[in-house]
Amino acid sequence: MSPALLELRDVSKVFGDTVALAPTTLSIEDGSFVAIVGPSGCGKSTMFNVIAGLLAPDGGEVRLRDQPVTGATGHVGYMLQKDLLVPWRTVEDNITMAKRLTGRVTGSDRAEARRVARAYGLGEFLRHYPSALSGGMRQRVAFMRTLVTHQSLLLLDEPFGALDAQTRLEMQQWLLQVWKDTERTVLFITHDVDESIFLSDRVLVMSPRPGRVVADFTNTLARPRTVETLTEPAFVEMKGRIMHLLHGGAS
Amino acid sequence: MSVAGAGGFGLGRSRPRRATERVSRKVARNVGVPLLSMVLLLAVWQGIVVVFHVAPYIAPRPRAAILAVTQNWSTLWPLVLGTIRETVYGFIIGAALGLSLGVIMAKVPVLQRLVYPVLVLSQAVPIIALAAPLVLILGFSVTPKVVIVAWIVFFPVTVNVLDGLSHVDQDLLNLARVYGAPRWRTFLQIEIPATATPLFSGLKIGATYAVTGAIIGELAASDGSSLALYQEHANSNLNTAAVYGTTMLMTAIGISWFLLVVGAEVYATPWQRRTVARRSWRRVRDEIDA
């Protein structure tokens, strides 16, 4: 069995009368790209918040590299649909924000930020304020900020959810490139089934009331993935099965 | 999923800022137009006095009021300095007090509920009614004037800072938590800069009222010489031109102080109107290192 980077053991969370996350056990392989797809209220974001340490679970345990991290923070990279760039900092200073919040930003931190920005197409904008950037560029900066935290595990919560279709496709390909280069483990929440298959090695399908994982698909589509991938029979077949789980079962 | 979270995402500004605007155009818009409105104001004044044949002892022409100032400049200048000193000291103390109170109240909700009514009460008291007892307590010095200015200035600052701190994006604060940031760093790096805009709104309101506070103090403490007393003397001598001239001077002090605060805001919040950051010493150092 390949090494698990992240493990959830019977993790659960209840808000009042609502079971946001029923006891869930999961194992995420090091270096993998796992997509989580499901409708509103299926507990995707709750699961993320528990893993990140923002929420204490009502039961169960979170382990990272076989160490318990339940309820602790500072061990994951985290990115939301909102880019959360601070308007008063330049692109370069936004990328180094995590370091500024936890210690001193050194010259080598800034050099790294510049290197990453140049490598992924934002070298021209290092001294720009975020207000000067487009939505897609802002999300790239947000992702670079997540990247330079040097966390192995990146939690991406619908990062491209607010982008137009064209930009979104570009960003997906960009993300796959960066993921390949930097060898991180990605947990990626989306409600876009195409996106979940296009990006991942594995798709977890979640369902609400109570929030839980109802299916776990291994995605063996060849990499690198291109626009053609979206019309391959294997892609379409998998999409059909996931769509059936999400919509067929509910009616 | 929640589209509500998308706040402003991907949308540009309604009016895109050009990176390079002709400097002459910028000066014309930011300095020329406000100056024009001042000139227009004087023209309206002149027009009313001339058209309605207003007697000079009721209202002088602008020229007479300005001459009343320039011809007595050597007498007036020390008085102007005195008013400026009261205004500036009071403003700085009021701003510091207002900022501290806003921060403390935002951080300790119990204290907020306890102190807020007192603060509102402090502003409901007519400031003129307060001036006389303050002079009795603090004596005929610069102190009561400074206290009155600070009294007026702190309130809009506190209210705006409190408002700003309670509207910092919760997701941003959560992100800082995910990074494992200590609370004081989150406060310094996120909450304080996020409050810059409301803080300056409060400071600008305070700046416009600060001179009024100083003049009220000067009136109440009728000691020695002050701009307010100079005006009172001019009034009792039916020297209307000097009365108007002194009013213009007081107004000019208020406007200048307001403009200084605006200047400080422009300097302290470059991201509000620039697309690219100013060159910083740190940037230069990094370039040398590279």
C-alpha cells in the first residue's frame, strides 16, 4: 500500500440538528490529486475546515504523515473561491503573505516569490496591486501564495468557481502544470463534474443529509490532459456515473 | 454552491484607472477644479454685496476682507500660529485616543457595550456648554483648547475604526489562522491595514471640525490674545471687514489641516489610486542583491 499523506478516521461534525459530516474515513495518497464533488450542504467545505484546523470535529481524528493534527492549524495550504488577496500589498508581497503572518519575510522568501511568479506568467506584475489584475490572474497569485507555504497538502475549495468558462479551462491546465512541477498533494473541491474528472487521479462524490462520501472513483485517464480528454469515451463514461450519483439517485 | 462568496470576483473597477495619466491633466482636475470653486464662491459673495447694495458694516466685499487680513498680518500671524498649535495638538491627541478606543472596543465586546453610551453622551453635550467648566478646571492655558479639539476629533475616529475592524473579511482572518498566524500578527498585518480607509474617513471628519473646537476654546478662555478674541474686538469696533477676514483665516486653517490629512491618506494608502507600487528602498536592495 502506498504511503498515506492524510488520513481521516471517523471524522464527524454536527451543527445543531444538522449532520454536516457523518463519520468519514479517508486516506489520501502522497502526491495525488483528489477531487471532491457534490452539491451544496454535502459537507465538502466542513471537511476542509476540519482538515485545516478551523473547525474542531465532534469525533474522529485527522492525521498528517501519521501525526495527529486534529484541531491544529499551520499544516496545510488553503485556497478559496475568493482570492483573499490584500489590496494594500503588491503581487510579490501577497505571495509572501503567509511568511509575513508567521514570522519575518526574508530576502530569499521574496526571491522565491519572484521566481514562482516569473515561472508561471506573472513576472510582469510583481509590483502591481491586486486591483490592477484580472480574476484569473488574481487566482494565480492566490495559488502562488498557497504554494510558497511549502505545505505538502493543498486544500483548494472551488478556486475557479467564479471564473468564466474560458479562463477556467486555462486555469485548470495551468494548475495541472504547476502540480506536476511542484509534486504536491491536492484536495480539490468543485461542483463541476467535468472539472473534477479533468484534474484528478481520484474523484470522491459526496451527498448531503447527512454529509458523507458516497462513492470513490479511481481516475485512470492518461496525462497530460488536454481539451481532447473532455470528449474521450472513458471521460464521458465516468461523467455519466458521477452525474447519475449526483442527480439520478436524488429524484 | 454559494455564489454569494464570489464578492466582486473577476469584475473590474467600473472606471478603469489608466497607469499613466498626463500629469497636467491630473493637476488640473485635482487642484484646478477645487480652486475654481473657491473663486466662484468669492464671486457669488461679491455679486450679492454689489447687487443688493449691502452696506459695508453689514458685509464687506471680498477684497476688503482680504485686505483686512493682509494689512494686519504681523498682528494676526502669531494668533494664527496659536490656533494652529491648538488644532494640531488636539487633533493628534484626539486621533490617538480615538484609534485606541476603537481598537479596544472592537477587541473587548463587553467594554464596547459599556463605553459606547458614554461616548455618544460625550458628543450630545453641547461643546460650548462644556468649554466654560473646562476653562475653570484647566485654567487659562492652551490645555482647555486642546482638550476641546481632542473631544471633538476622537469620536468620528473611534466610530469609524470600530466599524472598520468589525467588517474585516472573516475568510481572510480564517486564512491567517490556517497559516498558524498569531493573533497579534493578524491584527497588525490584516486588521489594521484593512481599517485604513475608515480610519482616514474619521480623521477627515475630525480635521474639518478641529478648528471649530479650537475657536470655541479660545472664546471660552478669554485670556491674552487669540484669533477668536481678535474677531470679537473687531466686531465690537464695527470693523466688519476684519470680522469677515478673520473668519476666512479660520476657515483657511481648517481647510489646510483637512488637506494635510488628505495628503497623509494619499501617501499612506497608495493602493487606492495606483496600479503599481512606488519604488521602495527594500525593492532597490533586492535588486542589488540579485
